[in-house]
Amino acid sequence: MQNIFSTGIEVYDLKGIDNEKLIDYAEKYSLRNQKKDHFDILNNSIFSTLNSTVEIKMNDYFNQIYNEKYKIKITEAWANVDNDELIRMPHHHKEHFTVAVYYPLSTDGIISFLNPMPALTAHSKDFDMIDKFNEYNSDFYSLPVNTGQLVVFNSMLYHYINGAKEKRISIAYNGSLVKNKNYVS
């Protein structure tokens, strides 16, 4: 069977990241005055290696789908600790192009994605006709995530976390599309 109208996610196992410093930061600063700070991580020196790695991986993801005339630039980043209610509801990042989530701590975390074409699965409400769920008949896809993993995906893909029983910390990134000034045709 040939896939048409597909979307994809990329999962990378990152090495050489000081997760302990990121965990400490997230536990102290994930909320400031009951609001998420979306910019401190971008300029904080403890995130410099992670930030540059994430931007490279976001561009790797983008270039597999599109071309090199444009590139992804990280425009926002923030920390999430445990089962934050803001990320338990399905949501997307419509003002951006690509999303990345890095897990400095996750033993039983799960990120779930909703099928962006629900009309194609509407007729399969009789589950007796499905022996095995796959990309053609599923309403959602759940991905277990572990410490050190980075997940990159299209920002229009609705996603949410399932409640973890263990402590779970993530660093989320939004990437916007910019013209690649270094592109040579």
C-alpha cells in the first residue's frame, strides 16, 4: 500500500547533555508568577548545547520534507514539570512551524498525537473489524519517551501528554520558518 498525505515524527537519542542541570532549572523555574517563561531558556548558558542540538535536529527534520531555501529557527522554549495541566489537553502550536520536546527526565512518560485526518477513521467505529491498529485506522498514536530523547514534529499536529506516575520533565521548543540566507542554488 502506498502512503499519501503523511506526517512524521522524529525521535533522537541525545548524548552529552547535562540533564541534572536542566532538571534543577526546570524544578525551580518552570513557572514564574504562575506563567511560563518562553525566552529565558534561549539565552541561559546551561541550555546552549541543548539549544544548538535541538535547532540542528529541527532542521534535519524540516530538510527531509522540504528544501534548504528555508530553515527553522528556535523562537521559544520552556520547561514542563510532571503532569502540567497545560499540556494534558490536546493542543498544537499554530503560530510556529516545528515543535521539539526534549526529556531530561522521563521513565514512564508518554506523548500522544491525534490523527490529523480524523474523517478517514470515522467509519472504523466498529472495532471488531480492526485486528491491529496502524496509521490507516488509528485516531491517535502514543509514543513512550525516555530520558535523553528528543521528539521533533510538525507544529500543527495536535498532541498531549498522558499522566506519568513518575517525575517527568521536558523542555519544549517552538521553531519558526525563516529564509536561509546561506542557501546557494
